Amino acid sequence: MNRLPTQMDLNMSTQRRLRHVLAAALVAITSGTATAQQPITDSQMIESDSPTLNNPMPPTSPEDLRARVGEKFTEPPPVPPVPQSLTESVYTSAEAPLTLQTIESIACSRNPTLAQAQAQIQSQLGKAIQAGLVPNPNLMYVGEQVGIGGTAGEWQGAVFQQRIVTARKLQLSRAKFLQLTRSAEWRALEQQYQVLNDLRIQFWTTLGHQQLVELHNEILKNAEDAVVTSRELYNAGQATRADMHKANIMLQRARLDVLMIRNQLKSNWYELAAIAGTRQTPTPLTGALEGPVELIDFDIALDRLISESPQILAARSKLQADEIKVKRETVEPIPDVVVSYGYGRNFEARDNSHGLGLQVEVPLYDWNQGTIRQAEADVVRQQGEIQRIEFTLQRQLAKTYQSYLTAVQNVRSYQEVMVPEAKQAYEVLLDAYEEDRVAWPLVLEAQVEYYRLRTQYVQHLIAWRSNETLIAGYLLNGGLMPPTGPQPPGHISAVPKPR
């Protein structure tokens, strides 16, 4: 296995380079081949009091070099202090890492919108039960001409009254609300997809940022190593103070990047916990962000979306309910029959007697023409609503698929070419450094480029997983949005006796 060089290796390499440079200068001076003094560059800035070398042996350390050539040394700028937030742990919970299946189980039992969706099903089922009930009978006591002549009256007795609903009105009303109950069930399934899709997207995002924290920690270590390297080069006269300041800037930038990713990780965790319906403290996640990348065909996804989406199925169930409603309102003018029966005593004739009555409403002026028109308009509106949902889903799929396709292309490119190539470039330079053929700063540059490509790769993985989840989940998201009902507000069924 390749290893990163230690600080001792770096010092030894620097000493070897210094020996080579000074030995060559000594040979040029003693042989008389040096005709003119060459200008000193910034990387070789050594302020010397004497231009000659009296000791034929080259120095072996920066301290010996300063002592032998009379160098005036200036202390390098201090390294910025470590922010306190960087020393704190991201996860404070001691619980075992959570898997996607565990969080989904928590969400299915605790997310409040799922309970709301189930309550809407029970509400529609209650309307179906209520709409099909036979009207209750009326029982009355009747006394006629009570107190005339000091008598108990002419007739006293009990009267029983019952409304008989005609034209299968009760059956049609119940069928309509049963159809709306099915629509509510599709809406509940839609809400479940919204919760699970939102949860999965947030899980992949949080898991990805968890990996990004680890990668940025490696980049931070690289920046810290670069600071140490620049200070060693400065001590050897091969780096300027400007290089030191640049190294400090890169170090602080790497620290800020780590803090930013850590903050995002905490924010993503609390969003994930909110969708799951829990107030649990941040806990590590476990899962595989990478996976087999199989391209989803757009036409197949669109056909599946139009035919199987809970939004479409709920809208079609609502259309069937509206069609039943037209039939129900059409038979509403057919009058119900109200039958009355009484039994009592006629005190004037001193005999018991029966009474019968029959009552119907004549639809002379009001034959429900306005409500029938409203019901027919609801059918037309719902037909348009189905088409609107279909085209809206097609538009949403086009946007989501574009992001998905781009993410897939990036994931494949990073997975198959860019990340492996960056890794090989880093390993080649590391081997070359161990053979003393390249400088250590080149190795650091290759290492940080490798880690940056890996961070970009993780971001593309998050985008791929998120868009794939949306396409597979019928483009539904919004796990904390209130569930939609099967019918719009102000519906004509909002009456004490639904029909």
C-alpha cells in the first residue's frame, strides 16, 4: 500500500535538495567557472552578509545554513487558531446508526399527515353510511277539541308517520359517497408516497453530507499538511512570506468548508427527523449511497405516471362519483311518499277508530333544475381536471427527468473515469515523491484534487438518488403538507343530510 510521507521524510528530502544546491555552488566557485553572480529569486531569497563560502562542507539543516552564510531570518506568520466549533462532535447521540428502513418505520407510525389522511377516509365512509340511511319515523299524539263541554274531546290517539324514499335515492347517495371514499383512499396513498419520497430524499441528502464531512476533513488535513510544508520550505529559503499567507488562507478556507458541511448535516438531520415525526437528537446514518445506475426510460416512466399515479386514480374516482351525483340529482324531483297512520278513541261516538294519510310533494316549480345543472358542470370540470393533472405530471416529469438524466451522466463519468483517474494521478505522484523525483507540494495538489472530485461525485450521487426517488414515487413530495381531500371545499354535499 502507498503511504503518505511523514514530516521526517519531508525534512530529509529538503536537506538532500539543499546539499545538492550548495555542493554545486561550491564546485562552481572553487573551479572558477562562475563568472557572474546570478540573481536570487523569491523562492531563493537569502539575505547574506558575505558572498563567499569558507567551509567546503555543505550545511545539513536550515539552522546550520543560517549560521554559515549569515542569513537574517524572519519568523513566518502564525497559523490561524482552530475554531472552537471545529472541535465539537457532530453527533451527540450514543444510539446505533439508523437505516432507511428504520426511519421509514418511524415515519409510518408518527407522521401526523398519514393519520389525517386516514381520518379523511373515515369521514367519507361516514357520509356514505349516513346518506343511505332510511329516514326515521315520526310518532305523534293527537287530541282534537279537548275541553269542549268539559269533555276529553272528540278524538284522541297516536299517529305514526313514515317517509318512503322513492327512485333509489338512498342507494345512489350511498354509492356516490362510497366512490368518494375510494378517492379518499387514493389520496391517502398519495400522502404516503409524499411522506416516503420526502423521507428518502432527505435520507440520501443527509447520508451524502455525512460522507462530505469525512471528505472535507481529509481536505482539511491536506491544508494542514500544506501549511507545515510551506513553513519548512520557508525555513529552507524556498518559499516566501506570501506563500505562507496563501497557505494560511487555504487552511482557514478548508476549516470554514468543514464547518459549513457540518452545519448542513445538522440541518438535514433535523429536517429528516421532522418528516419522520420525531424529535430525536442527531444520530449517524448507515446505508449505501452508491448503487447500480440503470437509466429509466422517459416514455415508460410517463406511461406509468399517467396510468398509475394516485393523483390520477383519485381524480378518476372523483369523476365517477360526480357522474353518480348527476343521476342522484336527476331523480331528486320524484316525490317521496309520506304515509300516516293513527289509532285512537272517538269520545263523542264512544268508539275506537283508525286514521290514514298519504302525502306527496308536487314538483311544480322546483324540480331541482339548478342543482342538476351544477352536478353536470361538476362532471365537465372534473374531466378537465383529469386532463390538467395529466399534463401537469408530464411537465413535472420532463423537469425531473432532465435533472435525473444529468445526474446519471455525471455519476457514470465520475465513477468510471474522473475519480479513478484522479486517484491514479495522486498515487503516481506519491510514488515519484518517494523516489525523490517530484516535490511534495505537487503530491498535495494531486491529493486535494482527488478529494474535491470525490466531493463532487457525492453531490451527483445525491442528485441521482433524489430524482430517481421522485420518478419512482410518482413525483410526489411534501411529507408535512396537509393531505388533499377527495372533493373541493364548498361542495353541495356539505349539508346535514348528505345526498
